[in-house]
Amino acid sequence: MKRKLLPLLAATLFTSSLFAQKTKPITGYAITAPQKGQTGWKEVRLVDISTGEELQPIYRSADQVEILNARTGKPVVKKEANSNNTSARKVVNLDDELDRKDARPVNTQVLSIDAVQLKRLKDNGLTNLAMAKNEWRSFYDKPFGTNSAACAYDKKHGRLYYTPMSINQLRFIDLKSKTPRIYYFEDEPFGFVTGLGDIENQIPRMVIASDGNGYALSNDANHLMRFTTDKNAKITDLGALTDDANNANYSVHNRAGYGGDMIADASGNLYLVTGNRNVFKISIANKVATYQGTIKGLPQGFTTNGAMVEEGSKVIVCSSQSTIGYYRFDLVTMQAEKISRSETVFNASDLANGNLAFEKAKKDKKEKRREDVVVEPKTQETDVAVQQQVVQPEIISKSNIAIYPNPVTTGAIKLRFTDQPAGRYQIQFLDINGQLISKKDIIIHNHRQVEEFRLPAFVTKGTYVVNVISDANRVSYTEKINVE
């Protein structure tokens, strides 16, 4: 009896081990409110995407945090304490300021206060401009005093970069510090936002790209900011994005798309996911934004405010308005599906992790020794060969792309890609006269990758042509196959 139980126990442990590997949590940094369903983006959490729960608090607005200058490492001088006493004695009635006919911001010694801020401060009981200035300075001093919707995880240096929504300053949380520390790049303009009412210039999108630099984009897409993450950090405004000529009615500057987030791929490109579900691929070199499509399958009213890469072409998005869940969509098909299992998650203004789209997975030593072995999906036809040496079917190989079996007898073919440039490809199935019968879009992101292509059910016996087209519309591979 014991002998019978041992194999069963071993099999159970092996299955449990596999299950544990499959259920490894997908994590990301999220800018949230104190509680689920609330607004006010002043808290930072490491969250489990599958459960929607907090794994670790990163910053709480009630916490006492050491705030330092990013250049000198010295404590930041609070603007409130550094206010000009002469101007503070000058009383200016807020009602007069709100009645001003011009819409220009009210300039201060340190910041600017616009009409929206003036009204909000007056509603809170402030009666003069000097008091309003001091109130605004107190918001300026707090790490997330004016909320934030843009963060980027720098895994190389263990930092979480961010910028407040209405303050043009770059900041970062030191994730490696034993005690909470946040660094400000003082007196170094990061964008052109002048206050809470300046929606166009607010920066809600940020990411660390494959070149190691950080990139951030204003709502109106007229300011693509770059910041280096090295010791001598440099902040540069690269200017406005330009719409690709084929974007038609989908413009990266459209006001309806304000908000959202950015991700990056392994080939040096950025991707903008707008607040209204549109996706644009951005070339950093020429700052051209190309419309890729609109995300499908999201619930009604689900705004796409945060985004991060899961793996390959899979991207996870969250909403600042909805707690219904986190969703995964594919950059190729644009189809979304719910990924979180819980009924409610933290609604968030931004998500961040260190993954790049279409990045090749790192192999351990054992995997490298086995990298030339192609593992095929198990079917009834292969069950017989479990204890036998598998005989590879005839393979036609050209340009590191191989197709098999040929002739085709099972209604499907497989294409093996070896050392092909990462990116989007299309498999085309044509008749002998070149008439397109069927096609399939795929993403190549591994050193060796096998893709299955099922032939349409109505296909009869005969000779056909298979083409593989790269993203640049170039034929990488073409071959005749026989269907029996």
C-alpha cells in the first residue's frame, strides 16, 4: 500500500509545485487613494494584480517622510517657511482676484495660483491672496499634496519616479532606503504646468524605457519630457509629438484622450494608452505617434488611467474610477480580459513595473542547454510517442523560419522562428494564384518560438503558398505546401 502511495504523493507534490509557479503574483506599483473607491491620488502601494490587494505600503500621506534635494542630498527648504514676509503683509481680496477678466494665473514669488485654485481656497475659508499663497505652498511641500497620476519604476536604481499633477517638478521615492525618503529636483522645471486648472500641461504618463531613461508626456502631447536616471541626471523637453499621416481621426493630441499612461518595449519605442482606451506607438527618435487601435472588451465606463507590461504583448490596465478589476489586453489583437479574481481592487491613477513589451525572457543555465529543443503541444497523436524517440517531420527552413509538416495532413501547420527580430508578423495562407485565403497576426519575442496556424475547414487538397510578412510589410519567408 505504501509503495502505491509514494508515486501518488510525488505526483501531488509535483502538481502543487507547478500550481505554485503558475500562481506567482503579478505585482505593480499603484498610485491610489487611502481606500478602494475613493479619489485623491496621494498613496503609493505595491499591489497584487491577481487579488487587487496591497502587498506593501510604499508611501502613506500621513507618514513622516524625509524630503531631500536630489542633487545635494540635503533637506529641502519648505516653500511655506521661505515665503516673502513683505508680500505676506499685503492683503489682496480673493473676490477681486476671481472677478478679474483676464484668465492669466496670479503670479507669486514661488509658484502661480490660477482661478480654479483661488476658488477652492476661498471655499475653504481663505480671504486674502497672502493666505492663499501660504496654503498653496503647503501643498507644494507635501510629496503628493496635489495628487499624482504619473510614476515610473527604475529597477536598476530602486527608485519610483513621479511628478505631482499641478507642480512642474520631478521627484522620486528611494525604495532601497531603510527609512522613507523622497527626493525633489528643486528649481528644475519639469514641464510647463502652472496649477490645478492647467489640464493641458499636466503630466499623467511616465515610464522608464529600454535605454534606461525616463520619459513623461503632457496631456496635450506637446511636451515629451526625458530624464536620465544616472548620477548626473539631466531633464530635457523633447517637444511635441506628431501624428502619423495614417492616424486619420485618431490624434494623439485629442482632448478626449487626456490621462492614461505610457509603457515601453524592448526595441526602444514608447506606447501611449490614452484615458479613452486608444493606443499609440511612439518613436522616440522622430516623436511620431502611430495609432495602433482601440482596446476592446473593457466594461462600460472603464477609463484606462494606468498601464504596465505583464510580458510579451500583454499589458495590464487599471481605472481611476472603477474598482471592478484589473484587465489585461494584447497589443496585437487589442482584446481585453479581466485578470483580477477579486470583486474589488484599488482604483488607481497609475501603474508601474520594470517590464518591457516584447522583451526576451532571461534563461537560466539549464534552459540555455535546452534552448535548441522545441516542445510541441501534447495531442492524441503524440501520446503514442511518449516513451519513444520523436521523429521530427519534414521541415523546410529558410531565413531562420521553418514550416512543418509538409505535406499537411492534420489541418494545421507549425512555423518555427529562430533568431528573428522581435516584433509583429503576419502569417498569410494563399492559393496557388496568390489569392489570400486566411491570415493570422503574431508577435515574435523569443530566441526560438513556435506558432501554430490552422487551415480553414473548407480548404481542399492541393498546393498552397504560405507567406510571413514583417511589420514593415516585407516578405521574410514564402513557401509552397501541399495539403492532402
